[in-house]
Amino acid sequence: MAKAFASQGDMSEKKTSFTEIGEGLYAFTAEGDPNSGVIIGDDSVMIIEAQATPRLAQKVIDCVRSVTDKPISHVVLTHYHAVRVLGASAFGADQIIMSDKARAMVVERGQEDWDSEFQRFPRLFEGHESIPGLTWPTTTFSDSMTVYLGKRKVVIKQIGRAHTAGDSVIWVPDQQTMFTGDIVEYHSACYCGDGHYEDWGATLDAVKAYDPQSIAPGRGDALVGRDMVDAALTNTRDFVDSTYNAVKPVAARGGSLKDAWDAVRDACDPKFRDYAIYEHCLPFNVARAYDEARGIDTPRIWTAQRDLEMWEQLQG
């Protein structure tokens, strides 16, 4: 019998942090668990990423209430993954915002992703019984949109495919601060199972072109100052490229998925084995890299059954 996914045994509580990354801007982080962001405007608050369940979202709300009593008016979801969106109901926001592409992915694969992620990573679904169902946006956009929280301008934009085809970033120009979702990580593995390796580097270049002074990444510590921002961009690029560049020659010669797995372990273990969720991400990253290197542009839908079949292949 194949051993369990690494994440199924990861049940230890993570320490949370609430870090100010600019005036009225905060990053909620949890040692490699999914991050959330907070933007405080003149009259209300915008939340970036909703956590996996309403119970986990309450931890973010408690942090918000430690710094402001303004109502939460907007929740922005950078992409469709269950661990990012299923807690949205807890915030009671007037608007839930996603890109058109991200919403289309909820339609296409939202339930399958929920079932898959729940099987893979049970700890992240603490209080799952409180989830009312799939999270649907009230507002979508095709390229970019601007929200004013009083006088504070917030730009929500798609700048390229990376972690998914529907990724958005949130830019706060008055503080030169960006919330990147899982396009950028810090000392955490990138989850690339629904990603686009060939495009990811150009999307990181697009992030850098904004010259952000601070970034709230998808996972890992808040990035304050150019040095930390640049280090995270460099490390994220290295992680993605190291994975894909190990797989491409295997796929070109007709090697197997297991051959690709061995090649990625050889290339990435020495550099990244101590990164958060590395072992969890690795099989999904290899499978997606193997598909993309063989010309499959649209990531295949992960289901709970496909997860197990893929893992059996790799263990074999």
C-alpha cells in the first residue's frame, strides 16, 4: 500500500503573525500555511484571500479587529483554490471579487478541487462543517479593476499566468505594496499542480516592474523592503525553473512520470527540502511539469481519485 501524502500527517498547529507592511496594510501569515492580506481604507476594510473555512477566517477577523473597527466591505480572491476561498462567508463582505478566469475555474473544477484538497491536507480544513458551499464572486473583471476605499486606491489586476491561469495581484500605489497570492512565495514551496511553468517567469518580471517596496506573498513571511522582496522573487523563480528544467529532458526522451520525479528530487532536494510544504507540493508539481513539457497547456483537473492514482505511480 502506498504511503500517505506528506500533508495528511501534517497536523501540528502553526504560529500566526500579523505584520504591518505599509500604512494600514497587513499580512496575516502562518508558517507556510495560506496567508491573507488586509487593506484598511478610510471607511472600510478589504481582505485578500479568505482562508479555507469560516472558522480559520475568524482568526484573520480577530487580527483585523485588533487594529480597526471599520466594517469589512470587500474580499478579493486571487484565484480559485479551496484553501483560499471557502472561508469567505465569515467576513460578511458586500463584494467578493475574482477575475473572470478564476470564476470560470470555479465552474469548471471548483468542487473537484475542494474534494481533492480536503483529502490531501485535512488540517487546513479545520471547521469544514461551517463551509456553506462553493464561494462565488459577486463581482468579476476581465483584465483589471480599481476599487476606492474612500480616498485609498486599490488596483486589482491580472498580470500573467503563474500559479493558475486566473491569478490576480492587488496593488496599493500609495504604499507601493502588492499582495501577490501564490505567484510569489517566501521560503515555501510553490504549488504548481495547476500552474504554468513557461509563463511564471514573465509574470514575476511583471511583479518586479511595479517596484514594490513590500509584498504579502501567498505563503511565508511578509516581505518588507526591496532586499526581501528581491530575494523572494529570485527564490520563487529558482524553485519554478529548477522543477521544470529537470523535467523537460525527461519528457523529451519519453521518460516516465517516475523518471521525472527522480530528476526533480535530484535537482530540488538539495536547495528546497527545508521549505514549507515541499513534500506536499512535490508530486503535484512533477505531474504538472511532466504534462506541460509534453505540450498539455491547460492543467488537467485534479480529483481525489486522480491524486491517488498519480501518487501510486510515483511510489511504484
